[in-house]
Amino acid sequence: MATPYTDHDNVINVVLHQNQFSDDENSYYGRVTRNTVTLEQLIKGILDDNENTNTGLNAYILNFAMDRMKARILAEIKAGNAVSLLGLGTAYLTLKGSFTVDAGNIDVSAVKGKELAVAFCPSTDLQNAVSQLKVGSVSVGLRAPAINAVINSATKSADKKLSVGKCAELQGNRLKVYGDGSGIFFVPVDSEGKSETDESKWIQVPDENIIKNYPKSLIFQIPDTLSTESKYQLAVRTLYCGGNATLKAPVTGFSSVVEIAA
């Protein structure tokens, strides 16, 4: 029997970027803020899911199996075959671009110079999983900070579980806290996954708690004033733009939802 998919919080965050190809200055396109999950984190998640089950699984077995699976998939793709990827969808080869040919006299030269690419057709299960997601926050991406990962410094884990009084690290781009009104904030999230829009209820990390303040990495001590067993988003607000450049007004980037433990 298939193992049912379980998600973290069913909430995503969207950043709007101005459409440079449109004459309408109010035209934007959206990008979903994402964290990249490593193979090690996937394996840890599988083992955590099965910690109370006598499956005989361990990190070595999973690493070996995934490595062999990757090699087999690559071999099948290189053989020109379509491959079902763990029931999430099908990967297959396609040719980029369009063609002008004589239908009655076609040979291999018709596709000479055309680039092969891998396409992906999502399965019903994957589409259903995506349909269950809801947008938690929307911000305008005016060179806003991009938070790609939230790391528990004590456990070195990106499992979105942090502890009051301990340290955490944010990894991403344009994270440097700089200028008036800037800072790191914990944004309360309610039981329905909605982020608090009243900024007076946001909890700011004191400046003295910020240990490392770089564009790609922020390390800070988590305030003791946070409610335990509660969920938050992390927000970074700054005037930093990159290099020696600064913005005229602060911009804010948001993380995915994290949980605070005692």
C-alpha cells in the first residue's frame, strides 16, 4: 500500500516581480518562495517518518538505493525511454523549437542542430498535492531579501523547528540587515496558516542578538519572548540592495512557516 503524502503546513509564499516586457507599469508575475531540500534532508525525513516502525531502514541503505535509482533513471533517459519518477510524473525527451520540413522527403538533417531537452508531465497525485496548497503571504519583489533556508544552528537541521534562546541561521540572498526600519522579525501564523498583517504584533529580533550579518547568511539568537509550540514566518526587512547600493525604501522577504519549541 502506498504511503500517504503529508505536508509541512500547506502554505506557500508568493513574491511579485515587475514584468519588464510589458508597457503596463502595474503588470507583475509571481514566483513562489522556495526552500531547496537536500538528499540528506529527504533521507532524514524518511527515517523520522519511520522512527517508530521496524522497517530496517537506515541512512546507508537509503543513500545506496537512491544512488542506484538515479543511475538507472539516467541510463533509461539516455536510452530514449520515458521514466515514471516515483509516481510523481513522467520524464521524457523532447526537441526544442519548431521545424520547416518537406513531409515527403525527411531525413535526420531535419533535426540537425536542434537541442534535446527533458520534459516532465506531472501525475494526478502531484497535481492533487499542489491543489491543496494555499498562499500565506504576497510581497512585491523589489530586490527583496530571498530566504532559501532556515537552519537550526544547534541541530544543523532545516526541519523548520527552532528553539527559544538558541541560534538560527537564514541562508539566501540580499539578507543583510541595513538601514532605518530594517531588522529580523517573527511574524505570527494562525491555525489556518494566515500570517499576521498587523506589524505591531510582529516580534523583532534585538539588534544585539544578530551575530552574523551578511548578504547570504544571517545568524541570530531567537528571542525568549516567542510563544512556544507556535508557528511563525521569519521576515527580513532591509535597505540593502547589493554591493554598495541601497534602496530608497525598505523591502521585506519572508521564509516558509517555522515552529517554535521550548
